[in-house]
Amino acid sequence: MKKIQFWACAIVLALTSSCNFTEEIFLNEDGTGKLSINFDGSELMEMAGEEMKKSNEKPVDSLISFKDLLEEKKDSISQLSPEEQAKLKKLEPFKMHMVMNPDEKVMKFDLFSEFKKIEEVNDAFNAFQGASSFGPGNGQEQPGGLGSEEPTTEVSYSFAKNTFTRKAKIIDQVLFQQSLDSMQGAEMFLSGSTYTLKYHFPRRVKSANVEGATFSADGKTLFYEVGFMDLMKDPSSLDLEVELED
């Protein structure tokens, strides 16, 4: 359980420090595929690595199945409110690979899930944040601690008739503004952080509605990057509509 607490705290640190995220989707012709949200905290580890060494934390290379973890902790989860249980349930399709090594200055997280329909992994970034729920709460080792904040936005995906879309919306304007206000102190650290889309399609891209997107040589992979703080202030900055060739 100590290991779970360790990476949960690390996720919270990652979300409030200089960081680079990559949201990667592999989409097949039949609509199946895989989504991954990858965090590279190497710069953070450069700064914090020496302090982490002093804490005698051993290098970690772990693969965690949230389906298995939810089953393991079902008794404590059953004591939570229905709303909290529903939030944790959203983690069930995902697995997380975490690598942390202060000696090698490595800190990487990869939250991923295979899907039969892209809609199955809607709101994956909130799931990434929700992963920190499996940390110390109320002085005890149980879910419902660090990641208990209410989500303020949601992201949805769709793929039908040659068209792929990614859309974000604010679901609670008051909480959204409060979240922005709470991040003001970290804005200096987050100013160099990025969030990158890397989408692999089964056919060449015919058109995309965003300026600044780049493509692989075969035209099937789209790359698009925004500043992390820009995304936090305007979730729709990564709204995307891509039309594929027939």
C-alpha cells in the first residue's frame, strides 16, 4: 500500500508542477483502439530528485490495473457516497504504468486503456487526476483522499462516417473558476508545460479544423500542441474535428 500512496502523491505533484503530457490515440478502421495519457516529469525529477533520494524511496516500475485495485478495495469503497463510488468506477477500464527513479532522473506515468468504441474512454484526463484518489485519506490508507475534487470539465470523443471529434466542455463554471484561481500560484511553474495530441488514424487525414497541426509523412498521424495553462484556462483549445479520406 505504501507504493500506491507514493505514486498517488507523485501524480498530485505532477499536476501542480512543470510537466508535459501527451494524449495518444491509436484508432482502427472498425472504431476499436487504444488511448494513452503519458506524463513525462523528467524536468521535475531533475529538481526534486535529490530530495527524493533523502527519503530513501526505492526506484519504482509498476503496472497497476484499476479493475483489480477496485476489487481489492471494494469493502472500503462501499462505504463511500454513491457519487464518490461512481467517480472511482470510471477508473475501471484503465491501467497505469509508473516509472520513478531518482538516480536516473526519471519520472513517467502512462494511463492507458484499450477500447471497443472511443466513447468508452471519454474523460480520460479526469481519470488520470482521479488516480490520486488511492492515497491517504483522513489519515488512513483508503480511496477518497487526494483526488476527491469534483471535475470541472469533461472531454468526449466520437468516430463515425470518416469523422473524428474531440470536444471539451465546462460542467461547473463556479468550480472551474475556483480551480483556476487555485492554480495562480503555480502558473509560473506551469508556464513551460505542454499538452500534446498525437492521434494515429487508419487512413490519411483529409482535413483538420485546427491551425498549427502537423502530420506524419504518410498523413495518418496528427500532432497538435498547446500550452498546459492555456488548456486549463480554455478547455476547448483542444477541440478537434478531423475528416479522413475515403
